[in-house]
Amino acid sequence: MIVLTFSCPDRKGIVASVSKILFENDANIVESNQYSTNSGDKPHFFMRIVFEPESPQGLHSINQKLAEFSSVFNAEFKLTDTSVKKKAAVFVSKEDHCLYELLWQKSSGDLFIDIVCIISNHNILLPVAESYRLPFIYAPYKDNPSRQEEFIKREFKRLNLEIDFVILAKYMRVLSKNFINSFCQKIINIHHSFLPSFPGAKPYVQAYQKGVKLVGATAHFVNEKLDDGPIIEQDIIRIDHGDDINEIKRKGRIVEKLVLAKAVKLFTEDRILEHDNKTIIFE
Amino acid sequence: MIVLTFSCPDRKGIVASVSKILFENDANIVESNQYSTNSGDKPHFFMRIVFEPESPQGLHSINQKLAEFSSVFNAEFKLTDTSVKKKAAVFVSKEDHCLYELLWQKSSGDLFIDIVCIISNHNILLPVAESYRLPFIYAPYKDNPSRQEEFIKREFKRLNLEIDFVILAKYMRVLSKNFINSFCQKIINIHHSFLPSFPGAKPYVQAYQKGVKLVGATAHFVNEKLDDGPIIEQDIIRIDHGDDINEIKRKGRIVEKLVLAKAVKLFTEDRILEHDNKTIIFE
Amino acid sequence: MIVLTFSCPDRKGIVASVSKILFENDANIVESNQYSTNSGDKPHFFMRIVFEPESPQGLHSINQKLAEFSSVFNAEFKLTDTSVKKKAAVFVSKEDHCLYELLWQKSSGDLFIDIVCIISNHNILLPVAESYRLPFIYAPYKDNPSRQEEFIKREFKRLNLEIDFVILAKYMRVLSKNFINSFCQKIINIHHSFLPSFPGAKPYVQAYQKGVKLVGATAHFVNEKLDDGPIIEQDIIRIDHGDDINEIKRKGRIVEKLVLAKAVKLFTEDRILEHDNKTIIFE
Amino acid sequence: MIVLTFSCPDRKGIVASVSKILFENDANIVESNQYSTNSGDKPHFFMRIVFEPESPQGLHSINQKLAEFSSVFNAEFKLTDTSVKKKAAVFVSKEDHCLYELLWQKSSGDLFIDIVCIISNHNILLPVAESYRLPFIYAPYKDNPSRQEEFIKREFKRLNLEIDFVILAKYMRVLSKNFINSFCQKIINIHHSFLPSFPGAKPYVQAYQKGVKLVGATAHFVNEKLDDGPIIEQDIIRIDHGDDINEIKRKGRIVEKLVLAKAVKLFTEDRILEHDNKTIIFE
């Protein structure tokens, strides 16, 4: 199957034109979703179509026609083969629950990804990498993120790794502008609060002190502002006055790992489009 | 705006053909959803499109083209004007919470419906109807549903009521085959359990005795088998050992009224298609 | 039944002492909950007991013994008769959904309260008050809250109203320090966001702009800092990119009214204790 | 810390008597919960108290006093040391998600248990046992459960295993009466439906065919009737028409593992009392 994601300034006839291209090349549409922002003065159109091409030539021709069409409609589009696994580099620090959930969902087939390496500023989770026979890059934090990231990038090269996207699975360090830009809209972070509540450090301690009745987790793309990238998925769990900080953390971990895995699944299935620092999710 | 709902045996080119018809008549597609059952040996295709027609003539032409196309593709389709309120007859017995939720959501504009009359086998809720200046048909239960329904239908005529669909808002009586068939796929019932658990009488008592940890409510279309029509919407609420039957009922009422109102909203916006005793919901 | 709420600095023997007092006066304990903060250097103890006294004399004696005991243990306690309805003054502005939910839950018996009057800075909801035969105090906003509140208090006196607590059911104005202090820990507000996210004005617009995937509501006691009093109850509802501000508001209203009604229920059943700007909820 | 669980026919003075015993032996009550069934003609009383004993002698004396008291009040009680891990035998078939969740929550400290062995009628999950250095008993299903269980019990003996309770973590076989009785109220099963909906085989297929909008999971004690023991915990997840059976299973697995882990946690913390084929859960 092929996933087409497509976006452009809204106008009449987009669906008709695109579906005509697919039909004329004998493709069979299996799933389709669209959405237009009708607020603001510049309405924008978004679409995701899953189709079965008749043949590689058919697909080639579709690609060409879409390119022509896109230059006219000022559109962006992408064709992705669903049979090819996306390659993830997973960053961790000391906590393992998000990493384990990714590994388990990968091996059960629930997540269709390759995990090509695990990177950490600690070596605590090295045994996990070993037991799954995955390369482990131990990159202790230096005085600034750039020097550490240079080291990581050299390791990527040395290990000959191709990386499609980055998962920050409770990586407790800030990345440099540079690194973020080299994986634009391709770094997924899990923050352990219901953003915009409690950004930054120690959100569970903040939640405990505030006396909230729910705690949450937020998976988002990373951009240059801390904990402020486009939100992909959020969920919450109920707590009460009897829960101390450890119990809040315990409950929170369950939400964190599920929210992150859900966001990764949405990403691997090309269900996320981005616009105006927000996400459009085609479920 | 116009809503097009469309379904037919699945094959290539449906989306292309339909969107071409809309495009050629200058309609602007605002929202679109589709789905195919890919299980079973007879895949079926479903679509819901919201569009803005260029003119009444354009809409007329679209209607004609779709009719031609449908006879070829063996399709069913419907065009509905979203500016026209659907007319509901609401059946109740003694409980008022579902009725009040419908009335409140209607007056706040959350539900875009007309409530043309309230029918009950008791006269307890007559004052509610009066305070909202709605006709109230008091139809005490006779020996069998048919005689009671004949009376109700005579009243509909006498009051000159046009009725698009029927809401059973905690109407605790079974309707006759005849009545059900005269409003085929247009009677929405709320059952106070998470079906198929606890069908029939006193579901909360059954839930209490079973010691379940959640109770639910189910909104479904009514067909000839008791509590077995296509499910539209379900939700649940947590209970615990400390909740006696009254407390379970109290919690349940909150779920009942919200689930029923949600189902009615989906119906009024033509978001529900039916196939094989199940619903496709385009949200 | 009598509800005893009790709190004091934690130490050994409190439960034994209190339950001995009840036992020696032939009271039957029906429900009991306790909690100690074990964090911080000054652990504090909280308890809620529901009991059936043997006789009015028995209750009198229990009250006396608890008073003696409390002066020694530096405790605060309160005895409340569950057969007496608490009297609420409900403040509203233009929106009616929270008011209607309170009125409906009151009349169904789900909320055991008296609503003694409705106060508003607009006269839009006067007809609602009339249809429920409740006094309506129309208090247009003056240049500062104090002048408006003086007027309201004069009306309370003129109407001879006794008021146990205040419900701000979408009252969109800030109250004065003075007014807040005269109803200390007895003013319940509903804020239409998941605090501490989006305090202040237009939380749904903020939520929309931020692109969150859930919106929430928070019921809290009012203190002198805006939207910062002890949180009583919170809940959330899922939204997606397709929901515009009106749809977010619509979904939010459902959460708002249920969260407020839940908080009021907890208050009327004396299930809320307050400590350190947080609540202990004995459910 | 010591957990006391206690139940007896309800009467006055139980709390006073028990807390007096604790106080006179200098124990410090940290947490306490109680509940009486007030329905039915034979009200029953349940209590859970967490306390810190002054000394081993103090605990011994408390035990003695409670035993005397219990013979008079016709009560059952149990004292459990929270510093001692309960020993679990985990039965699996082919699926690994519940097993992995238990192993992960154990190693993170979220579940305070010992897993003493893994038993399976298949050898697929042997590598998991090996990687965690746990004994694996491969017990292929024979013609009837008894013969298989005899083999398992012989292995328990041979390996010198002490077992406090049994977890059926997606063990797809029925156990014999005999085996169930030898672990009375100590076998926790996860059933992949919201019981009493869809008991028996293939609940997700049943759910798909029925067209429900939510699927669930139920953790319960095992008794002699299939899928009918006292329910410990339940939860649900939303599905829609677009989810085929594989997707329903995938979503369901997430609920299954969390519901089972929650039930095991409640059990290990002695928070579950059983009465009349229902559970009382002191959270």
C-alpha cells in the first residue's frame, strides 16, 4: 500500500483532481481523509489517502502527475510505501519504561518500526540494548549539548546508521538548535505533564504541590522552544490526595509510555500533518 | 451546506467519479470521509461528503448525476440540507434526565433539532412539556403495544405532526414490529447498560449483583429484536463496591443522557450509516 | 446520620480515642475514612466518619467529648446532620448549562441542596429563575466588585436569605477580597480549563491556539488569587484538529457542568477537607 | 508496616474495639478503610488497616488479642507484613504482553512481587523466562487438565517452589476444580472482554461481530464456573467501525495488560476482600 499525504492552500477541485490522477492510473483507494482549516483568512487543505497502485509504473506515473499538479496548486505531498519500516534512533536517560514499551510493541508487531540504536547520557540501560542486540551509544553529557551531539553524530556515521526519525523516550536533556533542525518535524518527545501545564523540570512535583486531580503526558514534535512543539497526543490518569509523589510517578509512567507509543504509531503510519505549530491527525 | 451519504459494493473509481460530479457542478467539498469493509467476501464502500453547492441548479444537477451513477454502481445515496432541522418525537416514561438533556442541548444550540412532541405512557412529565410549550401525548399502555400505538399515530395525525425520527428517552415499553418498521433505522433508544451485557429489564440491578466495576449505557437503533439493533454509541462510568443500587443509578443517569444526546447529534448530522446490523460513524 | 470531619497534627491513638467516644455513646459507625500526610515535617491527620447517634443526648455528649478532646489534640472538628439541606446561592452570568445541571440534579434528588436564590450581572437567566420560582437578584456590574456586592448583600438581607455556601456557575466576574473572606472555603467556582493550564480569560481560545488534544474543567474553592484556590475536582474531554472553537466550547460545556455538579455534591456531603491550599476528598 | 484485613457480621463497636487493641499495643495507624454492606438482611463489615507496630512483641500481642476478639465477633482477619514479597506462579500460553508488563512492573518496583516460575502449555515463551533467569515449566496440554496439573505440581515440588498465588496471564486453558480449590481466592485471571459481555472463546471476534463501540478487559478471581469469579478490576478502550479484528486485538492488549497488572497490585497490597462472589477493593 502507498500513503499519500498532501496539503495546500484550500480551493475547489482538489479532491476531484487528485482522485482523478489515482483513478487514471488504476490505483484503488482504500482509505481517505481530508480536512480544511476554515478559520483564519488563509484556509488550508490537508489530505491523507491510502491506495494500492496497479504497478510500479502506475506509482511512478502518479508521482509525476502529483508533482506537476503540486507545482500549480502550491502543494506539498509525500508518497510512502507502508511495507518499508521507518528507522528510529531512541534516546533515553535512566528510566526504561518508555523504551520497554517501544521494544515490546515493536516485537509484537503493534509498532511497525526498526529501532536502529539506543543513545543515552548514562550507561544504565546498556544491558537492555544488549539483550535486544541493539547498538548502544553511550554519550555522557558534556558542557554543552553541541559537543555531545557531535559525538553522537560521529557514532551514527561510524555505525553506518540510517535514521528516519528520533524518539526521545525520557531523554532528560535539551538538544541543540542545530540537531533539532537536522531532524525537522522528526523528533518526537514525551513530556510527563499535560502541557501547557507544568513545562520544564519535575512536572510531577509541580503537580503534587498544586494538588491537581489528574496528571497527564504529552507527546510532541520538538522545536527550538522547550516543551512547546506541535502536540501529537495527550492523555491523563486520575490521582487523589492519597497519592504521594512516588505513586504519582508510578501512575504517570503508565500514561507516558502509552502516549509515546501512540504518537510513534501515528508517525510511522504517516497520520500526522503539521501546520501553524499544530498537528492534524488522521486516525 | 449539503451532506451526501453514499454506499455501494466496493470497486475502483468511486471517489474519483463522485468527486468529479461535484467538481463539474462547482461544488466545494468541505469535509469528506470514506471507509470500506475489507473483511468478508463482499467488500462494501461508505462515504460522507459535506459540500457547498454553487447554486440550487448545481445541486439539482448533482442529484441527477448521482442518481444515474448510483443505478450503475448499485449504490444508495442521500442528500441532506444541513440548514433544515430534523423533527423528533420523544417518547418517555417517568424519568426526566434524558428528556431534560435533549431540551437543554436543543435550546443551547448544541443539538440542531425540532422536538415536535413528547409521548408518554404516564402523565408525570406533562409539566415539562407544558413549560417548553410542546404537545404532550398521554398514551397509557393498553393490553398490547399495537392498540397504544394506533392511538399515538391518530394523535400524530390530529396534531398534524411531521416526524423524521423517534427518540426513546427512557421509554420503558416495547414497541410493535409494525411501528418499528414504519420508522425503519429512525428510532434511537437508550439502554442503560453496556450491551450486550445486561439486556432487558433492570440492568443496574443485574450490574450490582454481578459486582462489575463499570456501568455503561448504549444508544442504538431499534429493530425487531429487543436491545439488539445496531449500536450507535456507548460509554461507561466507574463504580465501586461502596455504590449501592441508587448510587449506581445516579451515576448511570449521567452516562445515559450524554450517550443518548451524542447519538442524536450524530443522527441529526447524518454521520451514521448502517450495514449488516452495525453502524459506520463518520465523526 | 451525622458526618464528623476531623483534622489535627498526626500522633498515635487518634482513631482509638475518637472511635471510643462514639462507641461509649452507643453511636453506630457506618462509614469511615482517614488519611495522614506523611510528607513534610509536620504530618497532619484527617478523618471523616458517618455515624448514627443513639439519641439527641448521645449526640450532644459526643459533641462535648470531641470538644474536650480537640482542645488537647489541637484538632478541628465539625458535626453535620445529613438530613439538613445546605443552602446555596448560585451566581451566573449569561450561560445556563451549569445552572440547569444543578437545578436538574437537585430536582431529581441527586444533589441534596436548597438553592435559595440566583444572582446575576445580566438579566438573561431571569426566566429560568421564574420557572423554578426562585428569587433572582439582578446585580449589574458597577465600576468595582465591592459596590455590586454591597447591593447583593443588601438583597440577601431584604429577602431574609440564609446562605451556607456560594456556587459560581459560570459567573464571569471577579469577587472582592471582602466577599471571598466572608464565605471562606465556601465559594465553589467552575473554571473552564484543566488548571493550571489556561487560567484567566478565554481558556478555550487559548486551548485551540495551543492545539491541545484534550480540554478540561476545574472546580475549585475561591481564594484571593485568581483561579488558584484548592482544586476539588477536574475532568477532561478529547478534542481533535477538526474541532473549531465553537465545537470545543460545546464539548467543554458538558465537562464543566458535570465537574461543577460533582464538586457541589462532594461539598454537600462534607467530603472535602482543606489543608495547605489542597483538598483531601473522602469519596 | 503491617496490613490488617478484617471482616465480620456488622454490629456496633467493631472499629472502637479493633483500634483500642492497636492503641494499647502502641501501634500507629497509617491508613484505614472500612465498609459495611447495608443491603440484604445480613449486613457485613469489612476493614483494612495499615499500621506500624511498636515491636515484634507488640505485633504478637495484637495478633493474640485479634484472635480472641474474632472468635467472639465471628470475624475473619489476616495480618500481613508489607516488607515480604508475595510469590507468584505465572501461567501463559503464546501471548507475551501480559507477562512482559508483569516483569517490567516488577523490575521497576511498581509491583512488589516475586515471580517464582513461568508455566506454559507451549514453549514459545521459554526465551523470555531464560532472559529473566526464571524457571520455565513446559507443560503441554494432555487429554484433560488434571493430568497436566499433576505434572505441574510435581514440577513445583521438584523445583522446591513456594507459591502464594497464581496469575493466569493469558493462559488459554481451563483449570480443574481440584487445582482451583487448592488455590482458593488466589488465582487471578485476565479475560479479554468487559464481563459479563462475551465470556468464553474469542471475545474480540464476538465484539467485532456485535459492532460494540468499546472493548474491555476483566481481571477476576477464578472459581469453578468459567469466567464467573469475583471481578477485581475492569477497564475499556474505544474502538470504531474502522478497526478490524487485528486492530481490536491490538487495542485490547493494552487494556488487558494494564488491568491485570492493576489487579495483581491490589492483591499484593492486600486491598481485595471477597464476599458473596463480589470484591470489596480498598484503594
